[in-house]
Amino acid sequence: MEIVSEVLGRARSASKAAEDPAEESVDVLICGSGSAGLACALWLAIYNHKFGGISLKAEVNGSSQGNQESSTTRPVTYRILECRDGPLQLGQADGVQCRTVEIYESFGLDHILKNEGYWVNEVSFWAVDQANPATDGDGPTEPGRKKIVRTGRAADVQPGLSHQPHLILNQARINGLMLEKMKALNGQDVDYGWKVADLEVKKNSNESHPVTVTSEKGGTKRSIRAKYVLGGDGAHSQIRRSLQIPMEGDNSNAVWGVMDVFPRTDFPDFRKKCTIHSEVGTLIIIPREGDTMIRMYFELPDGTNPKSVTLEDLQKKAKDIFWPYNMEFCTTKWWSAYSIGQRVAKSMVDDSGHIFLAGDACHTHSPKAGQGMNASLQDGYNIGWKLGALLMGQADQSILNTYIQERHQYAQQLIDFDKYWAKLFSSEPQEDGKKPTAEEFNQAFIKGGLFTAGMAANYQDSDLVANSISDQNLAKKVVVGQRLPSAQVVRMSDSKPFPLLKLLQSDGRWRILVFAGDVDDPATLPSLDRLGEELSSEKGLLRKFTPAGMPADSILDTLVVLRGDRKTLEFDQIHAAFKPNLDDMPITNLHKIFFDDESWNWGHGHVYETLGINPRVGCIVVARPDQYVSAVVRLRESAELSEWFMKFMRPTNN
């Protein structure tokens, strides 16, 4: 309780300071309360809740005679500025990719998304009926028009790609869940109504807070000094403009119309995700949460001025596309017309290395593949844990360089994919003068599943992606630099089945996943014992990075996955290193041993097969706090792992 009270107290003091126009200092200033900013802020709240204000006992001069001194980790101070007067009420974004649902699962929030959102299970493809031209007079605008017909169906998400669904839920609700979680952890709120007016950076300075941001609200100005600034303030980012970082890419903006409507129609697939290619245009149907409302997206002709578009224009366009089906609109809840370009910022960081861009502030794209909100959230999710680890003294500043390397590369890949996707949806001919056939479009949609599910990120070799020490042959279906694949495992302590990825909660810890092999192999348990001795030794991996006075699994959490019949093993056969005490009491934690085994009611996960691991060899898989794979090494190579962690982690003085 003392820890939580201290963190809450600091957060409340910071909130009161928001009313004081005098200059203040924070560790992190987040500009913008969109998906990127809130994901980063939630990480900082998690680090504060888990590590901030904890009293540590450290031995003095190596004495083991009880001569100890205390030190306390200081909570991260941060503030969120938002130019809007209050929380987002209605957002343009609505698609929640599988990867985003996995992230919400790691925050303990996925059950709310799945309960409230629409589950996208199937996509239906519609196109012009080339075989049966319409008879004269049948078309609504001209005689002889061809009608649309269903050309195919497909699973929306590639089977086996994720244990989580693709959902549809309004962005205001999605962001609101992160905001509520952040408040619950440390009382932090958003400073609404404050617009960024000026930014000053002291380059090549030894000052602890080299960035000063001046914001304005109702004629009152306030300056905040920060160690780090995250510019997640949208496509018209004032932070990016202040840094004079240009956006590069397509200079022409596509104009899109969108409507949330309650339709009365005889179109059979209006409660499925649909793509419709007609003679007069292309339309995407996204069923909304609830049972009756749908969203329609359609690209408007080149040269359209979004401000001149009316609701009647959009409704007429939709009716023409749906012909020969009737489409009436009982109610239109919301509609808009807007322009958007496919661009990426030249850089996502300033020259000082203290100001970063995220989300729409550094990449914009069309709504066709549902990338905007999801990619933005993953930007914040990527940099948030890195800032937390750095500011809690666990990692070196070099860890922030990986944010630039990883997310800028992904942003460019996303723009390239979006351009390819846009050509597929366009009603205009391709470069070869031909339009894609219905079958070509269907197959391209399926092949683009990794991007549309949010699983396409593949981070390259860096301090955090250790290709140099990894052996991909040990886990042939686990790609170093990608999110860890998931399959069901069974917990030994209570026979409860879990998706493997669910065990990797977003709590700031690294996971050392020990795939020890077949339990019936005589070499398995002795090998596991040797690894336990190495990990827990005085110079071993676990003690090297865990401060004295903290639980053994506070920084590096070791999980064991065996294969075979779990009923043949007893807990006293497992090395103590894999059974640390619980965080808050001296009780042995038996919840870290899992089996690739048949569960009582939920089948067999076959996790070794899913990950491509030979159970006669085994391996160690290292997963970062954001669930991406850093390394795959042999069971006997814990010393090499320890050396690798030294590149960016700060060892303790145990």
C-alpha cells in the first residue's frame, strides 16, 4: 500500500501542477492523447506501479552480516497534453487488429473488447457479373449496366495466426480503456485543452531536461521541461513542424467518404465485412458493434473537395454501387469526407535524441487496410516500455535507438503495402491498363493477411534483436525479431490451459522461455537442473540484473515448457530457480511450469510443433516485454545470453 500511495501521490501532485502556469519538469512529456500517446503513457503507469517507489535493500561493501542501506526507485514523472477539450467521443478508426487485441490482452483488457466489439470472422467479395450483362433499362443511371455478384468468401484472419479475433469497436472506446487503466494504476489523467505553442531544444547540453515545451490554454501559457518528448499529436503535428521534419511520399491526397448507417436492404452480406467492386465505384462494408449498424467506406473521384461533399452525395454513391440490391438508410449516425495521403516522416527523432514522433505524426495512410489506429498504438507500445526501462535505471539510453530503427522501417513497409492495397481497391486500371480480376483481388486480400492482422512487423538485428547469437534451426517457426507465435500450453499446478502468448503480460518483464524437451527423455531433467544452477548462481543471468530485495523474477521471468504427460512429474523434481517466491509473500510460486500436453477439456496445443522445436533438443526463447522475440539459443548457452543482455541492460550491484 505504501508503494501505491507514493506513486498516486506523485501523480496527484503532477495533476495539481497542471493548474499552475509556472514552469515544471517531468521525465516524459506526451503531446497527444491518441492511441500512440496513451499506449506509451500506460506503459509508464505500469512501470510506476511495479517498480516506482519500491524500497530496496543493498549490501554495503559486500557484507553479508546484515549491514545494509536502503535505496528507493523514483517513479517516472510524465504528463499528457491534449488540445481537445476532453476525451475522444467518436473516432474515424474502428478496426481492431488481432495484434492489437493481443496487446490489450497483455494489459488485461481484451475481455472488454471481445464482449463489446463485432467479431470479423469472414470477408465476402463482390464484383461485377461479367458473365451476365444487365438488360436495357435495368440500371439505375444508364441502360445495360452490369450487376454485382458474390465472387468468393474467405476467413478474415489466416487460421492459426492468432488466438485473438479481429474486432470492430469505436476508437473512442478503445482509447478510453487505456485511459481508465492508466488512471487506476497511478491516478494519472490527461491535461485537456492545452495546445502546443512552442518547442525549444538545447542540443549538446548536459542538462537533465533539455527540451522545453510551451503550451497554451485560454490565453494562459505554461512551460514544461522534459527529459524526453513524444509527439503523438496527429497528422498536423505541431511537434513535427517545430522540428521541421518533412513528410515524404505521395503528394496527392485521396478523398474518402465514410458513413455509419442503419440500413434497410436486401443485400445478403451486410452483416459481414465486404469489398464491393462495381462499375461505378468501390465500397467496403464494416459491420459495427451491435447488430444493425454498418460502416461504409468509399473512395471519391480524384479532384473531389472534401468540404463540398454532402450526405446526399454519399448516399447516392452507395445506392449506385449496391445495384441491383435495394439500399435505404433509416438513420445515419455519423458521416464524413476527408483527404489522406500515404506519407512517412523523414525521421522519427530529432537531432538531440530526446524528441520522438509516433502515430499519425509520422505516418499516414488510407483506411482500406485498417492500419492507422493499430500502427499508431504499436508505436506507443514499442517506445513506452523502453522509456520505462531506461527511466527506472534498468536499461541504457541506447535502447531508445531501437525505436527509430524498428518503427520507421515498419512505417515505410506499411506505406508500401498501403499503396499496393490502394491499387487493388481502385476502380481505375492498373499500370498495365488492366483492372485486377475478382480472383486476383481475392487472392491478394488473403496474402495481405499478415499486414491486416497487424503481424507483419519483423524487426532487424539490433541491441534488442540478437540474430548474431541465435540459431533459428532450434525453433524453425519462431522468427527472431517477430512477435512470438502462440499455441496452447497446460499449467502443471492446476491443469489450466493457456495460450502461450497470454503468459507474456505487459508488466515490464523479459521472459526466458525454457523449452526443456520431452519429460520422458532421461536427459531432460538433468539438463534443466544444470540450467537452473547457471541461471541462479552468483554471477548468473537472474541475479545479475535483479536488484537485491526484489523477487527473483522481477526483471527476468523464467517459464518452463516441457512436453509429455504432466502427471508423470512432481514439483520436487524441478529446480528451485524455476519456482521463486511470490512477489508479496514467502510462498513458492508453482505457476511457472507448463506442459505441451492434452488438457482435460480444451484439446492439445502442440506448442513444440507449432514453434518448430525438436523436443529431443529443446531451446531457450527470449521474449522482450513487448512479446517480440530477441533470441533463440541452446539450453546450455545462458552465459552467452548474459553477455548479450550486458549490451543494453544495467547490472545490479548484488
